[in-house]
Amino acid sequence: MYEFPEAFTAQALMLWVMEGFFLFDIVLNFFKQELDESGNSKYEPLEEVAYKYFSNKFSIDVLAFLPIGWLMAVAIDSRLKFFWVLKAIRIGQMNYYLRDRMLIPVINSYIEMK
């Protein structure tokens, strides 16, 4: 129960697609500018933006991205699969992206393009 899904199933495909999105998010965060009070970009140098991300949230994102639970269960002992709980960090990340102020502008811009 609650094990890594079998290869080439719908669950495994969904898992890999989600992992791909989070890997893309890690890469994108190295370039993502902060916004000021009026909603405009601060136009910081990319080195500064990347350093801020690397020094703050990068380690948490990488920790959540790595399959530590699977590695512990396979390499050491199957009782260590509880390390999958580290993936729960993603719940907070998904909540951030699914909030109205993040999702609604994307949907509106897509509708306006059509």
C-alpha cells in the first residue's frame, strides 16, 4: 500500500509528469524576478536573483524533488519508506501556484489570446 507505482502505468506517468513540472519550477526560480508593490518587476540582475533563490529555497526544493524515500527503501531497508513524507513539502508549493492570484491571470491571458 502507498508504494512506488509499477512502471508504464497511468500512476507512474502522472508521477513523472509532476516531477518534470517541479524540476522545471526549480530551473525557472533561478530567473524569476520579484515584484514591487505596484506589481512591476524590480529588474534585478540575474546573478542576484539566482543567488537569492540558491541561498533561500533551493535546498528545500531539491530535497523535495529527490526520491529519498525510494532510495532509502530500496538501498537500505524497506521500513525506511516513510522518508516519502519529504514529498509533502510539495503540497505547500502546489497551494502557492493554485491560489487565485497565481492561476487566474494565466487563465485570463490564455482566454484573451483566443
